[in-house]
Amino acid sequence: MSLDQLATWLMDEGVKDDVETLTRLAVRTELDNLAPETAETAPIDWHRLLFAGSILARSAFRQHQEAALRIATGAVTMADTQPVKDAGAVLLGKLTNFRAVALANDRKLLETDLEGRLGFGLRMEAQRRKLDHSVLVESSGHWLQVNDFQQRFWDSATLNNWLSASAPTASGKTFLVLQWLINHMRSAETRVSVYLAPTRALVSEIETNLAQLLGKAAEIEVSSLPLPEKYDAAQLGGKKLILVFTQERLHLLANVLGEDVHVDLLIVDEAHKIGDNQRGVILQDAIERLERSNDDLKVVFISPATQNPEELLADAPRTAKTDAVDSDVPTVIQNLIVAEQVPRKPKLWNLSIRERTASQPVGVLELASSPGNVTKKLAFIAAAVGERGGTLVYANRAGDAEDIADLIAQLVPVIEGTDKELIELADLARKGVHPNFALASLVLKGVAFHYGNMPSLIRQEVERLFKSGKIRFLVCTSTLIEGVNLSCRTIVVRGPRKGMGNPMEPHDFWNLAGRAGRWGNEFQGNIVCIDPDDTTAWPNGVPIRSRYPIKRESDAVLETGDGMADYLKRRADTPLFELADVGRFEQVGAYLLSTYLRLGSIAQASFAKRHNPNTIAKIDEQLAALADKIEIGSGFAERHPGVSALGLQSLLEAFRAYEKDVENLIPAPVESQDSYDRFVTIMRRINEHLYPAFMPDSLIPLYVVIVVQWLKGFSLAAMIRANIDYHNRHGRKFVLPKLIRQTMEHVEQVARFKAPKYLSAYMDILHLHFREIGREDLIDTDLDIGTQLEFGVSTRTLLSLMEMGLSRMTAVSLYEKIARDNLTKVECMKWIRERDDQFDTMDIPAIIVREIREKILAIDEGSPDTVSP
Amino acid sequence: MPAKPFSLGELHFANKGDAVAYLNAMLHKYDVGDKVSAEDSKILIAALARHPEGDKKIGSGVADFSVRTADYSTKCFWVNRTDGTTEKFAHRACVYGNVRPG
């Protein structure tokens, strides 16, 4: 009998019943408000189980590893005798799960000096395992203890030029990658690294983590602003630089630097998002752009449980050494629990644990009230089953998240004496958003909601207080699977959707579910699925565990056969508004056209080898016809990924045909009375020529109000106040929470995403036109409009404050108190330092004052002696 | 009764209707947010002088004119004054001499 056969026999027969009993008992300890059990449970034969566990631990199959982890954890947490606990800890060591051993020590589940109690052989083995699973941080000379995946990552990242690493959500990827990045920056010749993350939320999280790891007065700069200053300094031998960007921000910086852009190391986090509709191809373009400007670019892709991480290496240069590091090993036990109502008893819910196809009951959950609708089901079950906290509830829409949080807050036990940090967060929500913003009163009860369009300062504080346990319930939306590193103890979910109502794909569901279980903080994580057999909620049932298939957006579109060639044919002479499939094809079409303009044929591009030569030839033919109409150079298309060269050309022709004073084509300064209307006309021009980005037309006035206020440096609170005033003045009714959410959404999606993308393309072509007609005098070389919009700044002072690393919310609240609008960073620093002891009396929220002190004043005071090791 | 001829600066029209049509065409030539050209501004200065509230509209003096949004998604001429203030005016009122309510 081979090892695998033995392990399979153990799972299917040998210790099947014991593992089931252990599982049921362990799960019951995780869930609150279960009805007491009456039946006696037979005692667990730990010696037998642990012996089986040590065999299962040697198998490479995930389910065997899971069972071994379950046995080891059970022994440590549930057994009553020290030898059994010790054996559990040894088994955890065999699984290289040193963090779980550390947690057991922290919880005082193990007596001290475990190794002293082990026999000589076991002690040697344990020490050898620890040595085997340590990596040397060269820059500091310290050893870092790692698990198997982390070790393979570390070794491979050092040896290879292109690496693609994939591991489940809670396996310590981000922590390790950041450690490796810093070590690499310190010990290698690397001057500039770029860390790409798909969302601004993740960008600010990574930036904060890096700053913390580097410590104060570090010799490496971290920045998320696409400004050339720090880049130039790093290239000229100043402080090395890590830039943390979304793909769009990387393009902004590359546009400013032009031909000079040279990055040594690129890390692409959440790399599976190269498959996202519309933004996937922008990411692909960003990677290729850096690769073109540096043949020796080192690239590291990171993705959560993916099926085919090696796919990302397909376009590596032939000479590059490549490797894929893949892990599917569980680090924390995850219990998938389904909740079904007891027939005719709406307050009682049967909970069962599901493992693959098998299911076993774990108990009956008792609710305080009958849940009448879907929102109440989620809220009541979450409040009951996850009463002890660390509980995350998934809501399909931001509005639902607010409603569910409100219901939970009515059910949970009152917190005695309100916490200072919660009071400060409530204060920030009131002052930073609106006095009646629902979050403020909820957080005082230890409940919060969370969605992508929230200001980052508030969102990050919500995450921090959820991690620390002060916020016990967090209701979130799909922002969490779009890339925020947040784990929890228990997730409660019913009929999850992603985006506009599509049922969640299994790999997205498991990316979400993977957040249950905080490795190093908890031994288990729980995923509670409500109404598993309700086909409205779960059209395809509760998804079975699955991993992401990586597929580039461009490849997916090209695989549609003639779809792309057909689109390009129609694109030539159909008005944009009449193309029904513009959303599906335009971005990739723009990428293909840009590639064609650069290479003269897409058959030369590296992606061509993956596709049918006939498809490529047909597309090439259509591209040739389009390229004939295009006079702008390929450089323009390269600078504006996702914006078609055809659109850029059409805009140029519109400028050439413009008969009135060309000054009317320039956006008017935001202080000017023409500014608002000028933007209205410009957005219409963009809709007509570049892409129907600002739709419907009737909402353009609203979009422009947001854009102008944003550029003027209005705070979010001021924008919401202005929106309320507008509604009142015009006698229009509104629902406050909705109006608040809508304002946030317009800031994020219009002012910070669409407007910079299309307005910077507009300005680029306008400048080309001005050069053609000899009106260079009209070209303003100040900060480009794309960067102004991304950050919501139009004055030197506000930009200086943000360059210092402050969030916009903090920068704006300081700017409201600063009289001059042209202060440099040094002058801002002086202004802040002079008022250090006055901030507390300025009616600025405490969290903002804290950010100022942490990011500005502390760094300022830091001396080289305080550099952390 | 034949219609009376009507003048705006150097421009002479057979009747008021033609003058309004001319100003309408001028207005529609512009997009919202545009500055009115120097040439057209001369006509608008003459027109504004005939506005029943002309003195008030002109205020500190005319710097230039813009076309901007009016109520209900329409557009109209705005006078930008030398003191930085701005106000819209109805070009029909400059011709017919009365301010229509609304």
C-alpha cells in the first residue's frame, strides 16, 4: 500500500468517524447561540487520530492536509492532557504551520518548553524543520520563519526574473512579498520598484504596510503619487523608491516621464485581475510598457488560489528565467456551514457542516426574532451565530450593507462604556461625511459597514478596528473580493452577487470565503451560507471549492473568433452611440490598434502565438484599414491605454474643423465662471469622439458639478452639503443615505476614474493641435489634468500636502485652515509644525490629527538612530 | 403697417424679428462655456444697451461675454463684468424691450 493509498483509506474508512466527531465538536465551539446538545459524545481516541494525522500530513492532497490540520488543531485546543497537546503541536510543526503553534503558546494552551519535553529524535527533527523553513533576510541578517509556500516563494523570487506565485487568501502572501521586496531593495541594485494593486483601497493599504515595515527615517521612499520628483531622485542616486500604484496611475507617471521611464522590479498583486472586463487590458498594457522600456525588468505576479499561475509567464522575454510557485495548502481550518430554517419554526435554524459532498448536522441556532425578509435573515443569523465578534456579513449592494448593519446594531449586546477609538471614528464619519451618516452611530455599538467608494481614511480605520476586535460586526460589499486584505473569524452570506447582479462565480465565492480564518489569530474560520437550497439565492447551489482560472481580458476577447474583427469593421464608420457592444470590445480593440500602430502587425506581438492565425490575420486586415485613417503617432495611443487611437484621431479632426476661437477648447480654470459650462461641452465632445464615458447626457451637469468641486479641493462633506442645498433649492426630494452614497460614487467613479482617463487624452490631443497650428502659447505645462483629478487638487498647497503622504481627507481639512494656496512641501511642513500643539483645539477629527502626527511630525522628528532593524 | 427697421450697432435689420433671429443664430453657434468672440461682443454691447435693465446688467462695465447654461437645460448670453461678477441676460429683451416673466 502506497502512502497516498494509505492516506485515502484513513480518510474514507480508518479514522473517518473520529474526524467527523472531532469536526462537529470543534465547529460547535466556534458558533454562538446554539441549542444545548443532549446526547453524549463518545470520547476521542487522540493517540489513534494523531498517528493518522502524522501520515496524512505527508500527503500532498489538500483534503489530507486539511484533515491533518484539523487533528493537530483539535489536539492542541480540545484535548485535556499535555502529552496529547504536545503531539498536536508537533504535528502542526510537521505541517510547517509555526504560526498556529505560536498562537497556541500565546493562548497558553501549551506548557512552556515544548522542545524540552520531546525526546531527542523528535527534538532534532523539530529543529531541523525550523531551520529548513527559515529564510535569511540578507539586509538585516535576521532569519524569518516561513511555511513551505513562503519558502519556495522566497527562493524562487531571488533566482528568477519572472515569477508567478499563487496561494490561498490567508497564507501570508502579502506579508512575505513585502518583506521580500524590502530585502530585495536593500540588497540588490534595484533603484525603483513598482507595486501594482488593482484598487485605490489596496494601494493605500500596501503603502501603509510598507511604511510601517520600513520604519521611520527609512532609506527607502514609498509613494503612491505619480509625480516625477522622487523617481528622479532615486535614479540620480538618492533614496531608493517603491511606487505603489493602480495600473492607471502607473500610466500617468509613465506619461510624465516619457521615454525615460525605467523600473527595475515590478510586483503585480491580485494578478488574476488581468482578466477583468475593461481594466484587465489596461493592466496588461502597463506590464508590457515597463517591459518595453527595460529588457531586464524583474516581474513578480501574485494571485490568490489560481489554477494556472504559469499563464502569466507566457509573455516573458525568451531569455528570462521563469518559475511558477503554487500552493493549495490550507493554513487555517475553514468550516463551510449551511443554515436552513427548521420547518415551520422561523426562529430555529439547522446548521450543518459540508465537506465536499458529505454533510453532517452541528446543531440548532436560536434566533431572538423571526426574520421576515432576506435582509433580516442575514442580520439576525449573523448577530446570533457570530455574537462574539470577528463576524463579517456579505451584502450585495452598499445600501443593503447599511440596512443590515443597522439591524445587527439593534440586536447585539450593548457595549459597556464606549471606547475612545470608536468615538473618534464616529466623529470622523460625522465631520468627514455628514452629521447623520449612519456609520457614526453604528460604530459606537461595535457595528460597521464598508464599501469601495468610502473615503480611504474612514475605510482603513474601520478595517483596523475590526481587526483589533473593537468593531465586532462588519457588513461589506464586493470591495472585499476586489482586493482588500481583511480576514475575519466568521463570514455570513446568502446568495452573493458580484457587480450588477450576476451570481458570484465559484472562484470569487471562494476568494471571499477564504477570508474566514485569521491565520495566527484564530485556529478556524467559518463560512455560514444561508438557505443553500433556495435557487433564487444560489442559482447554482453553494459553490464547491475552486480556484481562479487566469485568462487575460485580451485573450478572452480574441477567443471569440471573428467578434473582434467584426467589431473593428463596424467601428470604422459607426457613431459610438450606435455600437451596442462598445463596452465589451472597445478597450481591447484600442489595445490591438495601439499594438498594430507600434509594430505594423499584431502577428508580431507575443500574444499572437496563443491564437488562431486566421483570427489574427482577419483582425490585422481590419486594423490596417483603420490605421490608414490615423495620423497621430503610436506614442499617443500608448499614452492612453483603453482609449482608441481612432477616437483620438476623430477628436483631432474635430479640433481642426473647429472654427471659433480655439481657446474655447481648453478647460477653464476652476475659479473661472466659465469652468462649469466649459466642462459640460468638453464631456459632450469626449462622449462623441473618444468614448461614451459620461452617460446619460442628462447627468453631465451633475458629473461636472462633482468634477469642479473635486478639483477645487472641496471636502467630501462640503460636496454632500452642496448637493443637499441643490436639492432643497430646486424643491427636489432626496433620501439622505442614498444621496451620500451617490456623491461618494460619483467622486470615485467619475471624478477619479473616468474624468482623468478621458480628459488627459483630450488634453494631449488638444496640445498636439495647438502645436500644429502654431499656438504653443496656449499649452500650460503645469500639473496635468489627469493627476489633478485623481487626487482632487488644483492648488500647489493641496498637492504639497498630499505629496507628504497625507490622505486627501486630511490634506483638505488642513487646507481649509491654510490661507495661502501656493505653499511648497517645506512651507507646509513649517505651517504644520508651528501648529502642532493647536491641532487638538482646531475642531479637526482626532483620526486626522493622528494621521498628521504619524505621517508628518513623527518623521520630521525621527533621527537616523531610530531606524528600525 | 410695415415693420420698423431695427439696428444693433452697425448692423441694420428690416425688423425686430430679423434682429432676434440674428442673435439666436449667434447664440447657437456657441457651445456652453464658450467666450463670445470680439466681433460678436460688439453687437452684444449694442444689444445690452437696449436692454430695459441695461444699466444694471452692465454694472461696473463689460469685460466680455460668455455663453452658459440657463434654466431648464437651455443656454443664453452672460455678461462678465470688470469687477468679476457675471449675470445672464435675455437677448430677446434687448430687441423687444420687455423682460419676459420666467
